[in-house]
Amino acid sequence: MSMKAMNERISLGSENDLANPTSTANYPLGYIAEVEDSATKTVKKYIYVYASTTLTAYVPYLIGWSSTSGQEVIAAAVATSAAVYRTIGVPQVAFTSGYFGFVQIQGDCLANIHTGGATAGHCLASKGDNVSVFETLGAATITSAAVGMSKETTTTSGAAIYLFGREVFVPAS
């Protein structure tokens, strides 16, 4: 077994890399960047993925795996034919299909909320039959499906939420 010393791990080249998808890979797929927001002093985590389709800003996507070389870690639509546990990522900018970039998996971010709305403090889930928004769970109780928490009472796209950064249960569509 071969291991690398921790002080030799890679780091984020530039904060601009978090918001600028590229046509070629600049980081290893699956690389997790942990950053501190200089304005709010909050920690955020992002994962480096391949966009297997066009990604829309603020829409939740499953972080999945592919057997295609150079595309092993992908962001894909939430709709699923089987119940799964997955990490959910939310791009803060739009991606062109086939581009590489970072999607947020933990911390304060913006995300689309179901038109039924969400109340500040309510947990949010990403349902297999609703591919472009988070839905409210109707309470602050964290369940196996809870991906984050609403930070405001709203029905708009680009709502302020907090992502928990854990694998969650996504039911079959």
C-alpha cells in the first residue's frame, strides 16, 4: 500500500475557479475544496465534477459516478428510477454540458425552492420526482432525506439555504 503525506495534497488554485467552469479538467474529479467565505466567515465545501448535461445555476443535482474515463464524477439530474443515497450538489453558476467545475455540497448557498415555498428553519429535500427544486419537509426535523435548511421564507428561485453536506435519501420517481 502506498500513501501520500497529508501536507502534499492539492489546494485550490484560485477562488475564481469556484465560479468558472472550463472545457478541460483543472483538478482531479471528486476533489473537495473547503473554503472560508471572507465576508461571512462561514465554511463552504465544493466538489469538482464533470457536467454530463447542461447544469442550471441553483438547481440541485445528484453527484454520481461514471465508468467513462475522464468523466468519473458527474453531476446528473435528480430523477432516479431507484431509491438511492447520494450527495446533492448545487451549482452556483450555469455549466455547459461537457464542462468541468465546482458544485457546492455544504454551507450557505442559493438554491431553487418549490413553488409551494419554504419557511425559514424548515428542512429541505430533493425528491426523485421533482428534478429542479428543493421541497420543504415542513419542519426543522432532520430526516434521512434532509439535504439542507431554508434560511428564509420564500417561494423564489435562488433562495438562501444551508446545505448539510451529507449523503441523503432520494426516493424513486
